[in-house]
Amino acid sequence: MKDVKGKVAFISGGASGMGLGMARAFAEAGMKVMIGDIERAPLERAVEELRQKGAEADGVVVDVTDMEAVEAAAQATVERFGKVHVVCNNAGVPVGGHSETCNMRNWHWVVDVNLWGVVHGLQAFVPRIMSHGEGGHVVNTASMAGMYGLRGAGPYNATKFAVVGISETMMAEHSRDNLNISVLCPGIVATNIGTAGRNRADKYGGAVAPSEKDGTAAALAKGLDPDAVGRQVLEAIQDEQPYIFTDPGLRYLIERRTKYILAGYDWAENCKALEGIEQSGLLPG
Ligand SMILES: NC(=O)c1ccc[n+]([C@@H]2O[C@H](COP(=O)([O-])OP(=O)(O)OC[C@H]3O[C@@H](n4cnc5c(N)ncnc54)[C@H](O)[C@@H]3O)[C@@H](O)[C@H]2O)c1
């Protein structure tokens, strides 16, 4: 989508961090922006900031774990701006821990926000984007944790691998129409994600303060400026770029994972169980 001026974007988790960076970049490029976020006060501040800069912007309080709320946010976006062209399914929360021992309420929280939140955004917004025929773009926020199994983050990795899987499938499914798909895989970005526990709902155990021992705050503080990510996402939409990596220095993780996977094929080609068996090398789809 080369010409973004006047196009309408919805961004979940847009009141902070990378979502706010996207909102700023989109508004600067002349797009109309609807921010969705679970936190009212930062949402109102973000909308006010964009309006002060002359942008057409609005906000809607939404919990992405709730399909009805996301559907209402999509309806509000179209009522406010007439149509929608871009959806950024960006709201997300971090959960540390090993898959086999992580507290189950945290497991459910991270899956509900990071995976179901993306699915709800796709279900509510993509049919509305496809309905007007002008084309559009989906940006799903995954992570490098969706490309490589980072230690001590099994549940988070699971959700982000799922977001990469959904995005890659949609890239293939929409390769011949006017919907483009990108998956955003950031490295470390200096956002407020370290205090995401403030938004953990009671059903997941309630709000929780960050642990002072875990070093997340110090690591995040050295991360990339989220406004740079916002500008990169805008450029990716204009360039129709499917994979958005924010830290080129992490390329080695993809190379390392590919090497491990291909070693599995080397083993399969020589293992006794498959000796002499002919196969088609085809998959459905
Ligand atoms: N910061 C990083 O280093 C990093 C790296 C890789 C991926 N990510 C991903 O980037 C995305 C954005 O995170 P960020 O780092 O900008 O963090 P952030 O905490 O600054 O922003 C996330 C926003 O999402 C909102 N949110 C949380 N739960 C929500 C819910 N249920 N419904 C609606 N909104 C909700 C928060 O209120 C906040 O405004 C997330 O998906 C995260 O997993 C972050």
C-alpha cells in the first residue's frame, strides 16, 4: 500500500510502546488512526497527543481477549472513519516460565491476550477490510520469540510461534488478492512491557508488580526506541514487506534454528525405520 494518506488504521495495544509508535508514524503519514487499548487514561493521552499534532485520531477501550469487545471496536472504527484498511494486532503481554511448571492462570492469560487477541482482531477487522475493495494490510505483532525458542519463556514462545504460523498461512492465502500480511518480530524494544502485569485481570490472578530480580527492566531500558519500530512498520506497509525484523543483529538465531531443523532431515534420510520406503514429498494445500 504505497499511498497510505487518508487510509484508516486500527492498532490494538496502541496506547503504549510499539503500538503508540505505529500510531504516531501512521498519523504523521496522514493516516486516520483508531487506537484500541485496555487502559483508558494512556489511551486518552495518546489520542489527545495525535489530535494536537493535527491528526484524525480516536480511541476505544477494548480488551482483546473478548471477541465481542473487539467486534465493537471494529464497528466503532468504521462508524468513526467510514472504513478500515489496516489492522495492527499488537496488544501483548509477557509471561516468563517453563511450559511444564508455569502457573496455569498465567498460561491462560498469555494465550488469551497474545493468541486469541490476534485471532479476534483478524475475525473482526479482515472481513471489513475486504468489504470495500480498496485493499489493506494486516500487521500481527509476534516476536523473535516466535522465531526461536527462547529459554525460560515457553508459554510466551508458544503464542508468538502461533502468531507467526497464522501470519505465514495468511500470506499464502492472500497472495493473489489485495490484502497484504506482515508479521512483526521485534528484538528488545524499550517499552512498558515490563509492567504488563498491571493489566492482568482477576481471572488470571489479578494485577501483579514486576519482580525486581528478573532484570527485565534493565534489558528493556537498553532496547530500541519504539517510535523507530512504528516508522519501520509504516515503511513495511508501504513496501508490502512480509517479515519485519527490528534487530538485524539477531539474524543468526534464524540461521541457527534452520540448521537444527535441517539436521533433522539429514537424520531422517538415513534412519533405519524409513529405509526403502518411497514417499511423494507432497503435502495438502
Ligand atoms: N518490548 C519488547 O521488547 C517486545 C519484543 C518482542 C515482542 N513484543 C511484543 O510487542 C507487542 C507490544 O508490546 P510493547 O512492548 O509495546 O508493550 P507495552 O506494554 O508498552 O504496550 C502494550 C499495550 O497493550 C495493552 N494491552 C495489554 N493487554 C491488553 C488487552 N488484553 N487488551 C488490549 N490492550 C492490552 C497495554 O495496556 C499496552 O498499552 C506485544 O505483543 C509484545 O509481546 C515486545
